[in-house]
Amino acid sequence: MRTKRENPPADRQSRNVRRPWAALLVAAVLLVPFIRPAVAGGAEAFIQSTADKVFTSYTGEITDEQRAKAFREILTATFELGTIARFTLGRYWRAASSDQRKEYRRLFEDFLVLAYANRFRDLGGVKLRIASVRAINKRDQLVQSEVDPGGGRPPIRIGWRVRETGQGLRIVDVIVDGISMSITQRDQFAAAIRSSGGKIAGLLAMLRDKTGPRQ
Amino acid sequence: MQPTRTFDLRRAPARALIALLCLTGLGPVGCATSPPADDPEALESFRQTNDPLEPLNRVVFAVNVETDRYILKPVAYVYKEAVPEPVQDAIGNFLQNLSSPAVFLNAALQGDADHAGATLLRFAINSTVGLAGTVDIAGEMGIVRRDEDFGQTLAVWGADEGPYIVLPFLGPSNARDALGIAVDYFADPWTYLRYEKFNYSRFGAEIVDARARNFDLLNDLEKTSIDYYAAVRSLYRQDRRDAIANGAEAALPPLPDIPDDEEDLEDEEREPARRPAK
């Protein structure tokens, strides 16, 4: 969407000077439609640049460790990990001690790197196409996008839930072909806690075991 | 240590028996231990998990995982690595084309005339110009494929998913989708072909083809899960919800209002100060 930016005829210009309210009104009418798209455009550009970063850091011959490192950098810079960590612990968050919360957040980041850094290794160099942006609530927007994996396979739909935070836009969930990362992790963590008798310590031990020493 | 396996296979028969007893109503206790009634949050999460047969399901799941490890996975690996990719594509296309009549039927039953028509057209084009379905010409023409099955049809008709069920060999399902599998079997015209060998081969090929296509994904998932069973259960539910809604955005899983953690961070930061020094 583009506005026509033709210079108004000279006589109208002079009339506008004489009637400043009319000029203000015109300016207001011209600007109003751009307020919402400007916000949406922010989320769109944010996702586009994040995705480009992800997919370019996957191209070329790199080792799994390098990929993990690149992934962690992008993850910590663009995701609201504290919020996601808290969400995935669900109702157990309140029962967790301050130390447990801190350890959980550290382990959760390691776990995401382990679980997802290599999940997209075949997508090196692909291009993300933004399909739509809509507001979910006051703070969150859902950016819908598509990636063509090539080889005649159907496009992968990726939804990004983006939140306006104090540090700018941050991702709070990624939904691939209708499957939410945050919900999947919340569900399996809840099962892990239940199987260890409702103890968060059980989940922490499993996460520690899974992620191993930090690289 | 393998935390994903929460039980010992040697004890599986006993567990299966217990689960069987509770299934048939002979057992004195419920199947999965329901949380105490005075814990509404736990009860709600038990209800949401929708897995009252969890003990039995975990046994079947474990058997499926072992069957996969020793039989299906090696076969799929050889298929994936030894068969040239164009041949794999042709086989995949051929199998998809065979399922078109069933997809057409379900799309029609769902009242989706557009998709029923598209599926019929796909079948006509691919069966002829597409060399007996081995080339997805229709797809290249922009008539996209989308699977429909009777489980989805029941959902469109308003049926609830019913409890989560892990089927032997077939994997994750639920009461509604399991019934759907049975109906699809009888509704599929190829079932009535007099060539039993053809149907067995088709069934086998479908399983190997699907396993090979999801080879890396399933491996990654198993390797990186905290609780593989629970992860698969969650993925299955979300995937089916997406399939029923045909990927429409409106049917995204109800995005939970992810609470901001700022307040809690502040709490955490304040806490040490409030605590009396030891």
C-alpha cells in the first residue's frame, strides 16, 4: 500500500495555509490508516530478519556444534525465554523455589538448543514468505509465514507469536504446521513431573541428564 | 540412564494385564490413577491430558518403539538410503494417488465440495497423464493434495476425540480416529480388489514410505525428548486438530495467554533482600 505523494496544486496549498484546521484534518486522515500497518510491519520485518538469520546461519558446511552456537545466539536475542520457560512449567512454576526456577531457566535454554538447533538443518538458504499478520491481544501478534522446503514437498507453515516487550519485539511461541513449540514442551514437561511424583526436581534431573554439560 | 523409559519391559506383561483388567472393568481401581478430588488443578490437568488409559498406552507405545527400532526403522533406513530419490518420489506419489478415492469420499462426507472435486480431478489427471499416479502432475498444476480421513470426517460432524489410544503397530490415535481407521478400511475401494497380495504390499509400502519420510524428525524427537511418550501424545493431538481444520489459522491451538514473567523476576530479585540474613 502506497500513498500518492503528489505535490498539491499551488492554489490548494495556499488555501491550506489559510485554513490550518483543514490541513490538520487531511494529515490526520492520511496518517490514521498507517498506524496499525506500521506496528504490524514491525513484527513482519522482525520475523523476516530473524528467519533470514536462522536460515543463513544454516548454510554451508558447518558442524553441529557451530550450528548449536549460532542457534543459541539467535534464540537468546529474539525469544522471550523467561516467559516461555515459565509458561512451559505451567502450574508447577508457583511451587518451584527461586533456585529451581533459575536452574530450570538455564536448563530450558540448553534443552531448546539441543532439541531444535539441528531440527532445521535441511532448510539452509530457504526463503521465508510472510503470509499475514494479525493481533491476538493487546501485546501479541501472530505472524503467519511459509517456507518452501523444496523437492516438491508441501510448504511448511510457520506461525510466530510475537510480543511487544520492554526490550522490543520478542518471540513467545513458534507454531509449525499447527504444532506449538511451547505447548508441546509444556505437555511433556508436565508428564515428566507427574512421573516423578509431582516433583520439579525430577524434571530438572531429566533435563540435566539430557542436556549434559553446557558447551 | 534413559529417563524416557519409565518402566521395565520385563514388567510389561503384568502392567498390560492390570490395564486390561481395568479396561474390562474387572480391576478394583481406575486405569490411570486419577488425582485426589481436593486438587482441582491436578484434576483439570488430568482431564486435559485426555489419557485415562495411560498405563496401558505406555506399554503398547514401548512395544511399538521396540518394534520400530528392530524392524521398521532399519527397513525404512535401507529404503531411504538405497532407493534413488526419484523412485521414492514415484512410490510416494503412487500411494497417495491410491488413497484419492477414500479422500474424495471423506471430503464429500464433510460437505467440502471444492476439495472433493479437486481430489477427483487430481485422481483423474495423475492416474492417466501422471503415469498411473507416479507423477503428481496435478500438484504441479496447483491442485494441491490434502488428506482427509474418516476420523476427520467424524470431527467435522461434531464427534469428540474420545480418550487417547496407542494402537499396536499403528501408533498414536484416539477413540474417534481408531473408529475412523476401521471405517476407512471398509470404505476404500481397493479393499475389495481380489488381489490380497496387492493390499498387503500397499499397506507395507505405506508404512515404510511414511517412516522414511519422517526418518530424521522421529529420530530427533526420540533423541531429544524428556518424555517421548508424552511428546508424541501432544504432537498427535495438535497435528489432528490442524488436519481437521485443514490448516486454517482460526483453528490454531487456543494460544494460551503466556504470562509475562517480569513480576516474578522482580519477586525473585526482591526475595533475597527480604530474607533475614543467615
